[in-house]
Amino acid sequence: MPTYEYECRACHQRVEAVQKFADAPLRVCEACGGELRKVFSGVGIVFKGSGFYKTDSRGSSSASTPPATTSESSSTPASTPAPAATATSSTSSSSSSD
């Protein structure tokens, strides 16, 4: 059976009541005789185990990284090494000035 929480509109006292779904809601505050209203609050949920998060059901591929497009890789050539600088021309000019 669910537990309902009521608050008095006059004295703001809160009351909890365990009631069946078919039971009529409480109407009168026992403390002051004022009108009661139901208070709705968040439900505490604890997720235990796996499968509750979007990353739990996926394999090793990450959903946050998009796959590489083939149009970009085909338009740019593979990494080519930079041409080597000729060290012989700079060495010969420094040896002649000695």
C-alpha cells in the first residue's frame, strides 16, 4: 500500500497516511480542523546493476566519437614525410670560410 503525504492549508502541518488506492483521501486536519491537500514529491529510485545507462549496453566503440568519413580521407593524401634538407651545401660553405 502506498504512503501519501498531506499538508494542512491552515496550519501547514504535514501528515503521512498509508492508504489503499481505493480509499478516499483525507480531508480534515486532526490538529486544527483545516482542509488537507495531497503533497506530491519526487520518488527515490536507486539503479543497481548494469544496463541502466546508455553506455552499459554498447560495446567498446564509443557513441560520442563519430566514425571517420571516407570522403575526407580520400581527398587528403596519407601523411608523407617532409623532404630532407641537404646538409652538404651548408657544410661546404662553412668549411670554405675557415
